[in-house]
Amino acid sequence: MPKKILSLRDAFGRSLVEIGKINKNVIVLDADVAHPTRACFFEESFPDRFIQAGISEQNMVSVAGGLASCGFIPIVVCFAAFLVRRLFCGFPGSAVL
């Protein structure tokens, strides 16, 4: 029987769960794209380590920076077009904080 080929997003979601099992300091931050990116797999497995930031990419990246400074390993999940474009609206000021 041939192996089932996973879609990229299913593989991503499963990989997040595996990483979460290995390291308890991993926290996933999501920009309201948990279902299309399959970050919802991580949310189902580790709801206490999943942050739904909504469509607030700038703030999500700032929160990730704060978490990293406290020893956590944040993984930011967003569509690249939104993250790259919206990030520069708020990041320079918050990065200084």
C-alpha cells in the first residue's frame, strides 16, 4: 500500500505538535489562520501554549519578542504577505521596548 502524502500544511501542523512534545517552552502565536495553516493541531494538543492574536500581526511579533526574552520559544504563524507587510507598521517602535 502506497504511503499517503501529506499536504504541506498538514505536515506543518503535525510538526508543531511534535516540537511541542519535545520542548515545553514552545509557544505558538497565531494570526487568525490556525485552520488554514493547521496550527490548530498544536492548539488542540497544547491549549495553554497557544495564543490567538487575531489580525494583529505587529502586536503578535512584539509578544513573541517578550516571550523570547523570558526564555520561551515563540513560533509565529501567519501568512507571509500579511506578516511581512504589516510587521513594518509597528515593529520598529516596539522592538526598542
